[in-house]
Amino acid sequence: MTNLRERSQREARRLAGILDELLKNSKHSKRSVEKRLGLSRGYLSQLLGGQVELKMLHVFALLEILDAEVCLFFELAFPPWQALALKDPKDEKPNPRVTLKAAIWLVQDTVERLERIEGALGELGAFAALEARRAEDEA
């Protein structure tokens, strides 16, 4: 049971670290978030620092204030390819089949993301060309 408790605490600290990074990259201060959540001064630092137990209620409340999508937070915290690359619990050795599936998924996901970026860049280019034509017509 101790091993489970240690793993749980380590995972909670990792998730708190992700929340802390989201907070640092937002327009909110820790104090303003504490006020909105009705927390005492310094509680959020304790929570994100691992001194206070992180609960799902904390996670969802913080994500709502930070205007962050819950699904994106969990995808960031637990990328699908990571789940595919888990070790075989029987022998604690990497499962080459699963690792290969994870690598293939990761490549496919990267290609899809790059295609979306390419499409967005194309739309931006078309918009810029349209704006240039308008400027020429007005001149």
C-alpha cells in the first residue's frame, strides 16, 4: 500500500506542476485565483507545491478559472502515445509490439497536426493576399 501511496503522491505532484505551468502562462496571479476560489493566502502555492493534497475538485476549479479545456489538460498530462508505451506488468520489460504501436500513433498524430498547421498557414496566406489586393484597389 505504501508503494501505491508514493506513486499517487508523485503523480499528484506531476499534475500540480502542469497546473502551475498553466497558471504561470496565464493572465492570472496566484492571489487572484485564490480570491476567486475563496482560498486563504498561500494555499494555492501549497497546493501546487505538493504540501496540500491535490483533489480533482482543485483540478477542475483551476482549469475553469484558467479557461483551459479539461480534455486538453488530461491529454497534456497523459498523452495517448504514453499509455500505449506502458510496460508489460508481468515482467516489467518494454513490450516491443506496444512500443511500436505507440511510435506509429505518435507519427500519425504528428502528421495530422502538421497538416492542420499547413492548412491554417495556407488560409493566412490567402487572407494576406486578399488584404494586399484590397490595398491595391484602394490606392
